[in-house]
Amino acid sequence: MRQSQTFIPTLKESPADAEIASHRLLVRAGFIRKVASGIYDFLPLGLRVVQKIEGIIRQEMNRAGAQEVQLPIMQPREIWEESGRWSKYGPEMMRLVDRAERDFGLGPTHEEIITDLVRSNVSSYRELPLNLYQIGTKFRDEIRPRFGLLRAREFLMKDGYSFDRDTDGMVRTYELMYEAYGRVFTRSGCTWRAVEADTGLIGGDISHEFMVPAEVGEDSIAFCGECSYAANLELAAYSRRGPLQGEGQAVEKVSTPDKRTIEEVSGFLGLEPERMIKCLMFLVEDRPIAVLVPGDREANEVKLERIFSTDEFRLFNEEDWKRFPHMLQGFVGPVGMEGVEIIADSALEGAAGMACGANEVDYHLRNVEQGRDFGVQGFADVTFAREGDTCPRCGGILKVEEGIEVGQVFQLGDRYSHPMGCCYDDENGNSRPMIMGTYGIGVTRLMAAIVEQHHDERGIIWPLSVAPCPLHILPLDYEEERRKEAAEELYRSCRNRGWEILLDDRMERAGVKFADADLLGIPYRAVIGKGYLEDGKYELQVRATGEKIKADLESVLDHLQEALDSLRDED
Amino acid sequence: MRQSQTFIPTLKESPADAEIASHRLLVRAGFIRKVASGIYDFLPLGLRVVQKIEGIIRQEMNRAGAQEVQLPIMQPREIWEESGRWSKYGPEMMRLVDRAERDFGLGPTHEEIITDLVRSNVSSYRELPLNLYQIGTKFRDEIRPRFGLLRAREFLMKDGYSFDRDTDGMVRTYELMYEAYGRVFTRSGCTWRAVEADTGLIGGDISHEFMVPAEVGEDSIAFCGECSYAANLELAAYSRRGPLQGEGQAVEKVSTPDKRTIEEVSGFLGLEPERMIKCLMFLVEDRPIAVLVPGDREANEVKLERIFSTDEFRLFNEEDWKRFPHMLQGFVGPVGMEGVEIIADSALEGAAGMACGANEVDYHLRNVEQGRDFGVQGFADVTFAREGDTCPRCGGILKVEEGIEVGQVFQLGDRYSHPMGCCYDDENGNSRPMIMGTYGIGVTRLMAAIVEQHHDERGIIWPLSVAPCPLHILPLDYEEERRKEAAEELYRSCRNRGWEILLDDRMERAGVKFADADLLGIPYRAVIGKGYLEDGKYELQVRATGEKIKADLESVLDHLQEALDSLRDED
């Protein structure tokens, strides 16, 4: 590619709405352009990166025995009704009505479509397992699109779906996919961490997310410094340290005028916040449930959803407080609370020397002891873990870091095959639901995550495997005949080897060329400066390390060949 | 690919809604599956064909200097308002409203999006010409989706857009694209014909369609048997044979009770239909215009749109006839017609001995002579050509055939750059609108067109260049050890050469294997039957010709290598 003829509209200024490096740099380097909120054009160099990532994904999927298909974006409402997700998906699904007044969704994910395909075309155990994937455009009407490609409304995903005879088969396929995913992210140049994750709107029981650690990550990950335990913070477990001890004193009612928050009350009482029992009122499918957590912890709604076995719940709103007037907002507490189910965080089991609301305006109780003073219907893990907590697996210390989710795998079981009747006949002629898994990679999101992990203040630093091209030739004075010829000779030699590379044939100052080259972030750079006139050597620079070596034509080609060969070894 | 593990759900029966061969065979062979009206899944073999076609398109586009980008499907209404097409596109554009109540269209085509991209990022004559293309999913809410991939609502298109400094530059780019298109269709195995075409909703002045002749084509093409003239029938010109002569008699008013149609009146009067003047009343932007055509010809609304310079016109409806009561439906004629503009087909200039409506109920006039008895405001070509007409270019004889439109190229001029302000500064610093072209290929439509040209009663016959794979290995008894090993050895040898091929490793009867192989239509087939046990030779069969030769392993590989090399020569 000759830079003078390639559409690479670089910008000096960052776009006003760009808050993070990948957004800023991908726009400035002319890889993407915003069309509307969360919607982007991919320009020639940007699309090349996407296609490189797609290539790695295809290789790993095919190697793992998955077969590529292409499913439609427009999906009829009827199919989504079968799984119950037409209503469940809510406003995140883009929807339209065709000229015949039929409802369609623009696929945010394709479980229904693929299950419909397989139930109509596969009927025997001999045809299983079956593992299908696609790479295609997805839509999600994010409430607040931002961060460029990280939270877009139209984006590219690889989504895959497996169909097995039974749970064992599903688990084997899941493990194959898990490994393949790891290879995809490693080959794309990312450091990553697989973590236990919630299954959300997709469903199923077991799930892992693939997280690329990055400061700007939207997810928090808890992981053990000593063992392999890692989980999304919304799911991470931790070991409780045993109940707080008290001194056996009787419950005492204390006047706490105008003190309502944990901070206010614990400060007033001279207690550590962890000695407070926070009593949170939830309306769960129209029924009030009290959730008790230590005063220094936050309740975790993802964990609560599992305990409540429903996603229809909310913290009491103004209306709910009015509806249950015997619950006094700011003063509810478990002692003497009647007719309400109480769930408590495991840390509170047997805790003594605690304080809580007195169910009376402007009063709290102290010296409260769980068991002695109040019972609960159940103990469970209902709070968020935090840095320094104890690993639930090995007793080590948990750390917390931010990460970008680039992939997720799910063991679906019969979540879709059962309601949609996707069954097969087993060896004995009995009809059984297929056992499914589903696997997703955010392709354009991965592109952004790679940039988050690979950039400096001057620009992007593409890993070779996903770079738009391996080499950038920079003749610093293209008008000067000998340097121009040196550039053209190297360009020809690379093309003869089948390498698509970028030649900066523009009549620009050296400063402009270097600044653009730093911004574009092509891994290797062959600079042809004044030195070339003396020794006839190119200066081969490595964008990632800043390393510079003098090399003649053959040596430049050898270096590149070696680097490209090492990629092939990863294949 | 091992057939036992590949998702190829073939069917014995054709789908009920399949009216044409490509629809029937692509579904039966397990290449595609219907999801909803005009919406399809592409299964593994089908997607492979799509990707082969995409590969050919990419090669030809890149070779012609076009650069690949990816533009979004969701397009904001505001951009379409700028070109005036938000309302013009009508119900064919799929539309949706996002959660913030903003309107979007799902791109049926991307002129607005690309013009917006280029106007914001290109400003100097030095950056032109620029030629960008993409391959992506398009939507069109067809009023009656049918014929499988031929008239789908969600489909794959390659669309390209060029930006030049001036008309000369645009014409040069147009010619480059025209040639590249021809190569794409030839390399895809199609015979094709480029024809002059209407520009429709896209706009611009000059356009050519690439037509693949096929019985089931939705378009008719007129072409000359002697010269290169060819045009879509809706646009095809033809030379008139000179006016009909009369005998100079005076106009005669004849009672024609209850005779209204051309056939009724001409029969009643004993005249050839061509001696009748058909007088059609159009309401053009709220103004009546009479269009005169010979009684044996049909008025052509595409030609009329150009003459009227507006698409806001219609044949009089009941309401219009009531609104202009002096026009008598069934008896209008040009003689004595007042206050109405009259346009006549060129064939009527100076025509004599004609008959027409008398503007009086149940009366017609005969012996009418154009010029003597009535004048017109203009003569023009307003009728359809037909088989046997005279070529407008060389005087040869026109033929008419049916064809499938697989591509179209347009000289847009400043149709979009002018209203949208897509301008550049020329050498003298003057701002000028860029001069654009636009170029489209229906990728999935081309796949169907290829099948229409390449099939027999048993199945598809893929051209090698777009076949899902080049070779199909058919061991007729896979359980028999020597034949199994012969199949596996050939399979391994092909894979070692980097060829992806299909091995029918299913435990099926020979009849089933042959029937499926015929249906799938892979170009070469290596059959391992009983003969192999005697002579150790494969039977290499050519699907297209039925040719069969005995060949040992090396010879099979050589044959294939030669065939594949000949494709590469086309590259």
C-alpha cells in the first residue's frame, strides 16, 4: 500500500467524546470514524485489523471442529417468543416492524435462530455433537454508548453454539472452546484471565468470561494471588472470617436522632461500620424480603438473583415504603421484625456485639446477637468480595483488578433446547433434548482491548499477528532519488514475498512521517534517512521496544521473515 | 471435511415455495435454509461459496485500486434527509427507532454514509481519486420476497463508491470498475451481458447493468444480434420505420357503440392495431398530460419519467377522470383536444390513415393525419422495444432475452456530493464538488444466478472457481478396508497440498452417495468402487461433462493441480 493513495485520515486532535486510549487512538490514526452514537465506519487499516483477528478466530474454531455458518440479522419475533426472551430482552434489543406489520428483532445473539435451525435439520444421535459458529454484525441498544468500540451499538461478534447428546459431551465441547478462546486471545497479543461469570440474559448454569486486564475495564475481577481462582466481582466468592464476637450484654435501645446512614449511626455509636447490620428491603415478585449485610459491605444483586431465583426484584422504592408502613425507612432491623422473610450474609451467622435499626423512628439497638436476638430464614453469600478478602478456594489473599470482557462461554444445558423442542433420538429411539453451549467473542471489542494493552503516548503498538501490515517503510526524503529507489526496492521485495506493507511515499517532512508512523503503530519500520546515503543500510526499528538496528535489504527481509514465521508456529 | 461430521442437511423434497432451480437446489443441497420470508441461514457449504465469490470480488477490486472499508448497517435519518432519500426510498427501506426515539434506516445502499465520510476527511485534489468498497449485509423490504436468494430481504452486497475531481476522472474510474465487474462475473463462471440501464432510486445519468441470461430472470434485455447494443428493456431504444401512410381522405367520425379498447375498436373498424392512436392520460405533478402511442405498443414509464423530469406521475385513476370531466374515458383522442400538453411517440410523427378517440362517447375518428389534424408539443421515445425491432445503433434486428441482474454501475456526477457538500479544493484553491460513481454486486444473488446457469435435473454443477471445494471423494464402501484406505490416502494427499476437500465417509449405500454428490455439485469426484480392488485406480469424474477417467493417486492430484492452476492464471 502506498500511503499517498491509501485512505488513512489521521487527526492531530482527539475526538471530544473519546475518554479512553483505544477510542482516541483508533480515531486519530484513521482506523475508525464515528457515524452516530455507538456506530462506526471501519476505514481500510481498521478493517485490516478486524480481518486479521477474524482470521485467527476462524483458524482456532475450525481447528476445534466448529463449522462456520452465517445466520440472519433480522429475526422474527415468533422465534424469540418460544424462548421467552422477546419480552425479557427489553429495550436492549433493536426492533423493527416490516411492511406487513410483522415484528423483528436485530439479533443481539443467535441462540433462538440456531436452535430453530438445528431442531429442523438434526434428529439422530449420530449427527451429534455439532458445533456451529459465525462472525457477524450484532446490535445492542446500549443505554449509554461510549468508549468507542468498547460499548458500541453495532459491532462485530463471533458467536458459536454447540449441541451435544448429554452434559458430559457439552462439558467436553465447552473445554475445547475454552482452550480455543485462550489461544485466540494469546495469539491476538493479549494477556488475559478467564474468570467465573454470571450467565445473565443468556442463561445456563456455568459460565466463564475472558478478561483482558486494563485500567479502563468496565468489569472488576477478583482473583487469588496464590491459586487459579478468578471470578467476575459480581460473582466472586470469599471466605468469611468467622463471626464478630460480643460481650454478652443485653440488647440496649439507643436514641439516634436524625441518624440514618450506616456512617452516621456507627459514628454516633462509636462502632466500626462492620458492627452494624445493614437491613435492606427488597420487593421480590411483590413480596418483601429483608437482606442483612455487614455495614461495611455492599449487597450484590447478581448473587441475590440466584438466591431469589428470579430477576423480578428491586430495592424498596418510595411507593413500596408507603405500601408497608410498619417498615420504617432508615430504622428497619431484624430484631422483632415479623411476617417478613430474612436472608443474611454468611458473615452474620452467630455475630454478636452488633447494632441495627430498632424498627422505631430515631432509635437503634446495640449489643445485638444473631441467634439470641433474631433468627433468619437463611444464610448465604450476598455481598461483594473486595481486595484483601480470603480466597474461597485456597485461603490466599484476593486481589481486584479492572478488565475488559472480550469473550464469554456458557454451559446452557437445555435452556433453549427444552422450551424450543430441539431434540434428538438416542440409540434406543428415545427423544432427548440436545445439551447446548454458547460461546462469544467481541471481535471489534477485542480490537479496542488490544489497543488498551498496546499503546504509548505517541500511538498504537500493534502486535504483529493483528497489525494492519508488518512493515512500514519510511523514506525520509522521497524526492531524493537514491532513497526513493531504496524504498521502492524494499517495497518490491516485500511484495514479491506476498507481504502487504505500507510505504510512506508522501512528500512530507520527516517529523510528520514519524509522528504518523508512531500513531499507526505498525510493528516494524524501515527508515531510510541520510545515513542510507553513507552506508546503504536501512534502519530497522521495532515500534514496541524502540530498538534500532542497521540492516541491508536481505537482512531486513530475514528479520521480517523470522518474525512472521514465529507467528506461523503459533498457528 | 468429513461428510459425516459436516453439517450438510440435504433434502429429498423441494421446499413448497421454491419456484426456480437455484432456490430449490440450494435448499435441497443443504446450502441455505429459510428463516422467514426473504431471510436465509447460510450453512457451511453455502457460506464457502459466498466466501469464494467474495474472494474473487476482493481480488478484482483491489487490483483496480479500490480500498475495502466497512460501513454501518444502522444509518441515522439525518444523513438520508440531506440527500432527500429518507422520504424517497419509501417502504423498501427497513426503519427502526432507537431507545432515544431517533430514526434509523437499515442501509439498502450507502451513498449517504460514504459521502458523509469522505466530505469530513478529504479536502484536497491531491487526495483524489478515491475509490472505496465494502462487502456487507443489506436490507430491502421487498413487497413480495420470492425466488430464494434472488429476491431476498436480507442479502449480501458488494457496494463501491468512487470520488473523482471531474467528469473525465469519473468516466475513467467507471470504465475501470466496468472492466473489473466483467472479470468478476467471468471468473465466477457466468456468461453475462452488460446493458444500458435506468438509474432509479440511486440517481445519476449513465448506468449499466450486468445481466446473467437465465430463463427465470426478472429483467428483460433487448440486444442487437449484429452490434454490441444492449439495454434493459425498460430503457432500450429502437429505430422507427417511418410514419404509416394514409390516402389523404378527410377525417371521418364513426359510431363505435360500446367499443373502448384498442382491440375492440380496431376490430370493429377493420384496422391493424398499429393504425390506432392510443391516447393515455397521465397526471404529472397535478397537471394532465396526454401521451400518444401506436395501438400495438405499450407506454414505457421509465422513459416517461425521464421526459417528465419527475417521478411524480400516474395514469389517470377514477378520481382524475372525474376531476377532468371533459376528458371522456375510453374516447379521448388528440384531435380537438384543448388545454392539455400532448407528447407523442416518435413513430407517430407525420403518421396518416390513423384512428383515434373522438372525445365524444361512442365515437371514434378515422383517416386522421398527424400534423394536418392535430399537433403535439413534442415527439419522443416513450414505448417499449420488442423482439424484431430495429437496432438504434446499427440497423440490425433486436432480440429480447430474460436475465438476472447481478451488478450495476452508475455515473452519479454530483447527485450526492452537491446536496451534501462533499467538496475539495482544486489546484487553484477553488472548492468543487467531487464527481462520484457507485458500483454494486449482489453477492448472494450472484450465487443464485450461478446455479441458474449451472445445474441439471440432478443438482448443482458448481464452476470450480466458486465451488465449496474442488473434489468430492466417494468410497462406495467405506467399511471395506482397502477402499477406505484409498479414500483416506487421497484425502491426506489433498490436505497436504492445502486443498480443503469433501470425503464421503458415511456408511451409506452407493445410490445415496451418488445422489447426494450430484445434488451438491462439487466439480470433480474421485469414486472408489469395486474396480479399485482390481486395478488400484480411482475413477475421476467431472460433474459438468460426465467425463470419467481411470487415474492413480498421482494422476488425480495432477489433474486437480492443473485445474486449480488454470484458475490462478485468471487471477
